[in-house]
Amino acid sequence: MNQRTGETLKTLRRIAQILVHTLLWSMAFLGATSVVMAILAHSMGISLILFRTGSMEPSIPAGSMTITTEVDAEQINVGDVLTVQTPDMNMPVTHRVIAVNDPETVRDLLHQGHTYWTTDGERDWQHKLTFGTTGTDSRADVERELTVEDVKAGHVAVVEMQGDANDSPDSRPYVVSTAQATMAHIPGIAPFVAQLSNPRVLMLIAIVASLLVAWAFWPRTEGSERKPPEQVNPATEDARA
């Protein structure tokens, strides 16, 4: 192996080490970010919402991820972008608030004997659905009938919403005790974040991370770092002769 080839191999080895360390630090950053988000979600009610539709364009484009924080009913104002559960609890909806506690809307709901999900009731029901422990319970067991006192005391808010890109308001109002208010959004990142919940992707990331860690910390033998051959000085050889 000549000197030029040895220098080339050293350069390639340095580049590989830089790439490996960059990937390791990137994965460490993602891991730390996940831990921080978990702590914030538990302590401050912060969560991430992924947008698959364009109902809030141009304010929030499809494919965006929003960062939301939990707010109480009395903190909700017109103009807020809220994420609430649909009455059938199939999926959340994120639209802009166009009215709060409109007297006519509240009167109609009271006349209908409208019921709503309390925050604790909703969480309890979601927990039961997740772990398959609903048993003989029904949604009625965790619902509460709307009263004037609840609205006046600020325990609940009757919220009407509409997507910025929609021509008409949502088909019915939402009665909420809490909601997720949008703080900020990151365009175009939702597909990437959604893939992170794919078990196959998570397994692939774990395998790649393990291989990178093993490669980075694998003990090097003395022969793996060959020294270039020493340059012989002709004058010195002549003197020895």
C-alpha cells in the first residue's frame, strides 16, 4: 500500500466516523426531545396534533404538526384554534372558534336535553377503550346533561367552530369542559412524525442505532491503523555503509 492510498483510506475513515457520530447525536436529540415532550404533556397538557386535511388552510397547511396546550372552558375565546373531540368520539377536529356561549345556541341545546363528556369521563372512557375494559358500560355512563349553571359558572363552554378553508360552520356546536388550543405549527412534518409510530420504522431505527453504536465503540486493533512506511534518507544509508 503506497502513501497516497493510505492517506485516502484515513480520509474515508474520518468521514465515516463523522457521519456515524452525526447520526448518533441526531438520534440522541430525537430521544431527548421525546422525553421532554412526554414531560410537558404530563405536566402542562401539551400535545402534538397531525393535520391530514386542508380544512385550516392557509393558516395551517395539510401535513402540518401543531403544538397545543390544554385550556379550560372559561379560557376559550373567539378566534382561537381549538382541537376538540367530535360528539361520536371517532376523531378530533381542529377548527377556529367563531362563537362562544351564544345565547340562542345554548337555549337550543338546553331544550334538546343535550349531554356532554366531562374531562374525567372522556379520559376514563378512552382508557377503557384502549385496554378493552368497557364491559357493559356505555357512553351514557360518562356523560352529563348540560345545565345553565354549568355554562354560567364556566364549567363548560358551548363552542361553534369553522375551518378557515370551509364555506360553512361545523354542523353542530361542541360542549367542552377543556380543549387543546393551538400554540404553533410546523408545516410539512406530519408525514414524518406519523411514520415514527409505525412499528416497522421503529424497529428499523432501533437496529440502525444499535449497529452505529457497535461500530462507533468497537475496539480497534493495532493493525487497523497502519502507519505509512518510513521514508529512507539516502544520505543516512550512505553514511551507514
